Amino acid sequence: MLMRAEDRQSLHARAPAQSLVPCSDWLPTGKQGAVCFSVDDVHPATSSDEYEAGGDLARGAIGRLERLLDRHPQLRATLFVTPDWRLQHLVPTRRWLTRIPGVRDLVHWAPIRRRGHFRVDRFPAFVAYLNGMRNIEVAVHGLTHTHPGERMAVEFQRQNRRECRVLLRAATAIFDAGGLRYVPGFQAPAWNAPPALCEALCDEGFRFLCSARDLRTAVGVDARTVMSGLAGASLIAPTWIMAPGADCETGRRPHERPLVHITTNFQATSTIERALEIIDAGGLLSIKAHIFKSGGGITMADGLDDAYINYLDLLCRELDRRYGERLWWTSLSEVADRCRTTAR
């Protein structure tokens, strides 16, 4: 259900203004393909809230992830954390407001949490736990993951470049205030990354972006994304996003600080055969999960429940058995750094 809704929400991102160029020579010598894993929507909500999103620590979804990483120490995970999560419901509940012209685009279609309720820097135990986890890195997943109007989870819509920069600075300021260690990466809320956001990410020193998700396009060296979020990115290789326009404050040309985009091409509904096709094509298998399975009126197809953990356990064992040392088990930030190193 969520997948279809997000596809509808990201339709206007089908024709990006950015130039999209696949990275070259990004695989280390001797490696046939690569694997990375990321988890979205992590924040301090507990099982006493609408959905548990990491706040139960070892007793909840984070604990399930830790046990998977313990069984497969070669696996790395990027946790995309929302600094001030405000969504209570993920489907509209204020139906009457959606029928009022002029008002429907200005109000939230469901109640949201008050600002600061789940601010990460107000949960020191949560921050300390993430900082102490092995084989994980933390990156930014929006600021609040909310927006007025129909596309209620699509945080970045019509903001201009400067407005996007303000939101990005507020997000990283919360991480800094709480002492949460993080890498300069960004997962677009509900997959939507308009050009103004890409430009702002470059301005603010972010190095990688995850926007496109494509679980349907046939695997191939030249395959491009057409499903959720950014269209036209490589399905199986990191892609440079060359945002147009120089930074109005620094005067830097856009090619001096491009973003590396990494496509999500595998989740709980994907087959192991698809994973093998990606590796056999010399690609990056980018696995996605959402931290909670059900809550807020929806059920996530890729929610990190016991069934998905068991499937990932099976997948990792099969990849290790089949490819051994020929497989690069890596993280999103490491892939982005590798692209920058080889480009230089």
C-alpha cells in the first residue's frame, strides 16, 4: 500500500533538471559487485507510540538489526534518522479538510506531533545507543518528514534552494546538539528530491543522496530508474548528480561539489534472483528497509520485522556462499567516497 502511494507522490520528479552521469571505476580492484543496506524512518518513537521506530533500542527493531549484523559482520547498515519526526498518521484522517479548495493545500491532512516531541537531541539514551552500534552509520532523513497538503510525507516539494538549505541546517544542528555522529548523506523523504533540494545538498556539503527506488526495471548495465523518486539514474551503479547553477554564496561551479546518487534496487518483495542479477552485472545491490512494519494506518512492505530479518539472513548467506571475496560489502558513504577518489 505504501509503495503505491509513494509512487503517486513522486510523479512530479520524473523529469529532473540535473545532469545524471554514472560513476566510473567505482568498484575496488578484484571485486565483482557490491552490497549496501539502509534503513529509513529511524527516530526515538517507542512501542507505546503509534509505531516503534528505534526507541525501544535492543528490545525493538534496532535489536533485530543488531542480531542480523552480528550474524553477518561483513554487512554494513546506513540508518537514515529523522531529526524531529512529526508524523503520527501516514494516511489522511481529516477528510473534510481535503475537500475545501484553497485550504486543502495549506493544512496537514492528519494530526502531527508538536515540534520537538521526537527531537533526537532530547533522547540521550537513543543517541548513545546509535553511537555505540557496530557496522552502522547514521545519515539524515529530512527534518520532520511532514508537509501540508495531500503529499503529507513528502517534506521537500516547492521550497526554493535557500529554504531547503535552512531545513538541512536545522536537521544537522539537531544531530550536532545531541552529539549524534553522522555521515554527509541524505535520504529524500518519500523519495522526492526536486532540483532545489539537490542544489542545497551540494551547498551544505552533503556527499550522497538516495532518492530513486526501482524494484521493477529489468537489471542491465544501462538500466535507468523509472519508479519512485528521481528518474533517469543508473539502476545498478552510483550516479553523479550535476546540479545546475553556481552557489550564490560561495560562487563555486556545480561540478566542483556534485552529489553521488545511489539507487535502491532491492527490498523485502524482491527475489534473490534479482540480487544475483545485479551482482553478476557488476552492480551495487542496494537493499532497503523501513524501521517499522505497521503503524499510522499503513503496513510497510519492507518493514524490518522478523520475517524480513530472516529473509536478509538467507540472502546474505547465499551472497557470501556464491561470491566470497569477490563481493564488496560496503556502506553508502564508503561508495560515495570511492566515487570521489576515483574521479580525482
